[in-house]
Amino acid sequence: MATTVPSPATRRRPCHWSVSLSLLLLKFSLTKAEDDCSFYLAESSVRPGRLGLYSARAIRQGSTIANASESVLILPVADANKNEWSPWHGFMQTYGNKQLDALLRSESGLLLENQYRTDLLTTGLASMMVCSFHFSNVQAPWSESLNDEDPGMKHDIVTRDRVNVTMRDASAGSFIYHSLAPKTNGFTATTNLLANAPKTNGFTATTNLWAGEELVLPCDSDVDDSSLVSALKRKVLSTLHLQESAICLSNALKIQPSSILKAGSGSFATRHFQAGQVIESSPVLHFDQSQIERVEQQYYGMETADSVAAFSTRTAHSVRYQNTRGVGYQLLLNYCFASNASNVLLLPLQPAVSMLNHASTPQYTSNARLEWSTTMQAPHLHSIRPMELFAKPLALDEMLVVNVIATRDILPNEEVLLDYGDDWAKAFDKHAEQYEEKLRQLQLNDQVDPLAFAAEHALDGTLIRTLDEQASNPYPQNLQTACYFGHSSSDEVEEITDSNGNVVWTSENYGCLRPCDVLERTQKSNGDGSAYKVMVRELDNMGTPSTCKLSDDNQRVDSVGVVHVPATAIRVMHKAYYDDAYSPNAFRHAVGVPNGLYPEAWAAQDPNPTGDFIVPSYLPPGHMEHIRWKDTGSVVTPNAYILGISERVRLGLLDYCNKTGIYDILKHVTSDGNGLLPDDDMFLTVNKERWYLQRPGKNWHSDLHWLSPAGHPAHEDYLQALGASGFDEMLRGVGEQLQMDGLVAFHVTFIAVSQAIKGYLHHDVTRTQAKTYNIIIPLLLANDTGPELDLQQWPPAPDGTTPVGRLKYQYGMAAMMGDDAYHATSSVDYRPNKEMRLAATVYVADVNALNVERIQDQYTQAFPPRDSALLMSWAGRHWRPNDASYKLPVPVSDHVLAEEQVSTTKRLLRRVHVVPDDEPKVDADTDEAGDEDDEDEEEL
């Protein structure tokens, strides 16, 4: 439905005929009444292909474009895994500006609530503006400086009363976190920090702005936009053009306390709306729900798994993530729209849309619904799979916009309400019913709210307790003391130390709330009240601003003694992870969307689960078939096959991965979330041998990793695992059916992946006379997922096209990719179910003098080396027709599969009821050893 635009009579267009006339029109337009549209969304003229925000009216230099409390929503994000890129990461505010640093340093205590990382995610106007390092015309509210010389102001912000809400999580512009203060009913407490800043702390114009001029923020770092400088200086679009083709963002909603009891803040209509009319529009950021899950993590060096210890040197943060062990969701989830049938989350970038409250009772009924905007929205986005949807968030060709539609007439100052859906309502009701029991359990476990504790003990003098006093009068187990202390940043003030090396606290040290131990209570030098000697500790949270660090690049400092610390600089607060925000019972639930809003293509279940190709239900080991299209039965590409693989091969290689630690390494870098950077690699010691780990470049759009032997010993070890697992049978089948002169397994690797946005089409080999193949053997497949391998038709179809289909892997069948078989990892996402896909790849070739150079040209791993003589000497090493002496090597005595080679092989053969003629058949159900194998497989 089209958005509301101003009437033609009120349209204003900038005039460029003369400077004097321009200034006259600017002055006139500044005095005119505001249009319905405050801003327009259209393609950025500064960064074409991206979303841009344009002013709907002329604005005088220094004027406020929008107040921070109405146009910014700040949400804390705890312990996010920044190794795995997600679209919402681009909305994290960087540190270095005083106002956002203040949220982390002193006012909030956020850095003490968790141990690893604290970030601030902002939506609102800034998320819709582009930035330029060379030119800008807007200043963001967090560019304003706080009054650093007024600790009283900071103290007021810290100790202000919090708003008690139960339904939603605060107003736009609020800094938000959870508390278990009794009056909050345990749902949400809020502190509006930006509201305390001066009224000029909004988005302000740094130049006179025309109506139709794009709003540009300064970039935090040097972005290469030098070629755009001349165009940036005055880029104005016709307001008529914007009214006809852009998305109107109006001032139709205002945020104020909700009309619903204990619902916090809500969004209210500023004027009358008729049924069916667009109230407001908002771009939505789309991302995967698994990417806002909080997971277990620890610093490297604390784990016992030797197989991943080497990764401690590969990251700047030294944190090991374990994405397969979730502990809860970020508060961000409560602000997103979602459907139960999909993993796609939609985060509105308009704060007023985020603050729409729920109503589905006789007393409060909804008066609005969500609908897709058709203006500027790319229709193809409703037909692509979710992972492809996440590839380019807010790029113009992948922008999603929702409209809030009135379902009945809405009067001015009436609250606009949505129906969140039955699932949300039931989840919230259950949470509310259980709250009193949760409070009782906390009290039984000696946990109290720090605000209530402070109110109770502030007057009797027992709030601040020294370590000696705590021996007889301990704090509740969830509380700790924290002190405001940061080294002075002033060049004019020299920090004073006493004779024992303790820093003498002054107002210059105020800020940077950090854990501390209170050692002694002393008298202030002027006799006015108590002062304290404390030991302050380093903040290891990765979100800590550099100005709060005790350590520097040259020396680690764990603690600093400080004397003369006033009581006003000491707080009693939660220990890390005791705040209600980190409780597994904290209310976290996305807002439900109307049925039919999400397209079928976004469903968690793949709409084409079996793929586009004919896959036989069974192929005998070593037998091959061309891959064919389902609809026509024609061959997709001449050098792509399905190969039958025995169960013995799969289980043997899984056993090898488990015993050597290969499984742990690949799980670590994929489903656990500790991947290398794109196009990075490293050498590892695996089972006492040297191996090579790689992640391909960004053009692969996935977390795919390869792990392959880095030298001859590891290569031979892998070949022995293949020999012990019975892969000779597969080599014989390939060689005989393709009429090869001989085969060698010249390169071997393991690959794993847990997510791919859109695979990179490539061929593994080309121009080798159809004598070289990559055999991809599925070892572990994710459950209940769609096809995994894209395969392109070649040569082209009669109409000249080269369509791409998707192949569904199956156990017992390998994909063979030969010359010019263009393939890629399909768009997949196994993270919601904590899974990865694991495969072995075995490159085999009939090497001869005509193709040896071409085979080597396509090496991508560390071994074998580019050595024609070596590769020629390997020709036919592992299979030759009519000569059984050429085969894969058998395990040596110290190989991980050597001890069980005979017994394991017999058990596996019995399980599939294939045994030598001279031995009795034993059913797997009666074989105790076979049962143990089943348990091992389940562990994998």
C-alpha cells in the first residue's frame, strides 16, 4: 500500500538558479509547517546501492533534526560471538565517543555483568544513514560530550530510580537491562541515560540542509570515498521525486508511557488514521535467530582438549566459543518480529515500530497489523532461501520494509497496538505465573536485589564492608563491591601515589566502574566522613574502552591499590551473570507476525527437501551412475557421478576422525563458532603429525574449512585409514567402470561446514582427460535439512542456459566431481540445531604424461608438493587392472585403527550381514562389540 505523502500544495523544491534566491527559499522553508514526512528512504547518492536517509524539509545549521530519546534505541549485547559475521554486527556502535563510552564505563556497570564482551547495538536514524570520512552534514547524539567535570551528574544517572515495566523493554533512547528488583516483577528495568543529556543531544545539522538532501554521518575510520567528495558537497534530490518513489518516514508515532498498566513505554498516534491507512514504515534488518543466542565460552588455556589448544594464538580475544551449548538469548530477541515456521528474525530500525505494544484482551484490543511495503522493495527477496537473504542486509536490492497498517480508525494520542500472536501471549503468561516462585527460589539461594540491599543497609553503615568485616558479615552470594576508578586522562593533572605506591583517589579518577576489594575504612583528610583503601582489579571484558584499562600494550596489570576512595565511588552490585538478564528463565520471545506474512521460501524446512536430481535409494559399493535431472532424466554434466560407498568406509573414517582429534578441530571451527578468518590457514599437529587447516575466501560465503595432511607422514596415515576402512573396493569400481589404466589417491582431506549463504561455483579439476575426480564421501549429515550440493549443467542447455540444481547427499553414496563439474556448497544453515556436515574428500587420478601438469596446476593444499616426477612415480599406486598388489596401505602397528582393524572390520561386516563364507553370520543385535560401535557413532 502506498505511503502517505504531502499534498502538492505543500511540496517544496530547492531552487538552484542563484545563491541569493536559494538562501531566501531556505529561510522561507524553515518557517513553514512540517510535512507529514520527516524523512525519506531512498537509494543513497553517497554510496549507490545502499539505503540512504533524506531530509523532507530544510534544516538550519545547528538545529536538532531529531531528539535522541525519540530516534535512538540502544540495546546491550552480552558475550556476542564476533567470529561469525551476522548482519546485526554492523549496528554495533564503536567505542571512542564519550557518551557511549560512559554507558560502559561508569553509569551502567555493564562491563561487570558478564566476563567476555559487552557491545551496544543501536537502531534508529543512524542505522539508516550512510557515513563519509571526508564529508558529513549530521552529528549523532553520541558525538556530544558529557560534562566530565561533574561527577554529580554521573552519580545522578547511576542512582536514578528505574521504571518498572512488565510487557516490553523500555522506550526508544533508553539504555536497557534486566533486574530482579521486587517492584519490577522481574521482567525489565530501564534507565534512560540519553534522556539525561542536554536537549541538544540529538541528531543535529552541521550545515544548512536543503529539503531533499541526504543525511550523512561522519565515519569512525578512514573509508576510501575520496572519489565521492565533490559529489557529496551538495547532493539534493527533488522532493517531488522522493514523494513519488521513496519511502516516507513520518512523525506519525510518538513514544510515551503506555496506556496499558505496567507495560512501560508505547507508541501513540500523533494524528487521526483511518482503517487501512499506513501509520508508519520501517526498514527491517533480517538475520538468523541462532546468531543472537548466548553460548558457553571460556578463555583458551582453561580447556583440556589438546586438539584445539593451538587456536589460542589465532584470535586477538583468546576466547573459545561453544555455540553448541546455548545458555539463553539476547534481549534483542524481544524487539524482533518472527514466525514459528522460520529462523528469520526481522528487527525494525524505526524505534517507534519497535515499541508497539501487545494487546489481545477484551480490555485492550489491537488496532494495527503488519504488512510488507511495496515501495522500493525487491520482490525476489520473498522467493530466496534465508541464508541468501542474509547476504547483503540493507543493500538496496535486498531491503525489506514493513508498514504498520491501521485495522480501524485510530484517534490522535491513542496508543497503537499489535497482536503479537498466541505463542507470545502464552509464553508471557507462563513466565508471569512462574515469577513469584522464581523470587522465592532466589531468596532461598541467598540472592537479593542490589538496589533493595542498598536501600536496606545504606543508613545503618553496613553497606560497604571491608574484607575483614565480610568474614563475619558476608554479602549475599550474588553481590560484590565495585569501585569507580580509572587512571587520570588529563595531561595537566599528575596522578599522586603514597609512600606504598597506592594511587591517591581524586575526582580525576572517577569513572570506569570495576570490581574491587575494600581493604580498610579510614577517615577523610578533612574529617568529613569515611574514606576507603581498596584494591581495584583489571577489566578483562573485551568491550572495555582503552581509557579504562589498567594494563597497557607493554605490561599486564591485574590490580592497583587506591586510597582515599569516597563512599560515593563504591557500589554494591551483582556479580557477573547473576543479573536477571542472564537467567535461563528470563523472558525472551520474538513478536509474532500475522499468518502469511513470511513467504514459504523462508521456512526452516526446505521446500525442496530432496533436491533436483535423481538419487538412487541404494548403490552397491563401487558402482557409479551419472547425476541426472529429475524432470528430464538428462545428464547434468558428463564428469559428475554418484558412487556407492560401503558403510564400513564411513564408519572407519569417522572412527579415525574421532581418535585423532580431527572431529574436535572441525567442530571447533564450524558449529562451535571459532572459525579462521576467510582466506586464512594454519598448521596443526594432529596425532603427532603435521596437518594444514584452511578456510576459503569471502567469495565462498560460508564457514567451510578443509583439514588436510601437510606432509608425507600425515598423508600416509590418512591413506592407511582408507585402507583399513575398505576403500580399495571403491577404487576398483571407479577404475574398472571408467576403464582407467591405474589410480592413485594423491590428495586427501576432511571438510566441514555449518553454514553457507550462497556457495561459490567452481570446478576442482579441468582438462585432465576425464582422468581425475574428487570423491566427496558424506561422514556426518545434518538432520532434517535440504540439499547440500549445487551442481551446474554443462555443456549449456539447448536454450543456452546453464541451470544450477541441488543434490541431496545420502549415506552410502559419494559425489564424484571430475573435469569441469562446476559445483558449490548449497545455501544451508545447521546452526539452529547445533550441527555441522562432515565429509572426507579423496582425489584420485589416472596420472600420465599428458595430464600430470594439469593435475598439479589445481593443487590448493600443502601436500603433495608440485613435483611432476613425484606424481608420475605415484601413477597406478593404489589400483591397477588385474593386479591386486596395487592397493591402499594397511595400518602400521601404531596407527589409531591398527588395533581394531580385524575385529572392527568383522563387526561392521556382520552389521550389514556380509561375512566371509568360512565364518558364521552373527546378527548385530547379539554382538556386544557391535553395540559398542553404535554408542561410539552416537557420540560422533
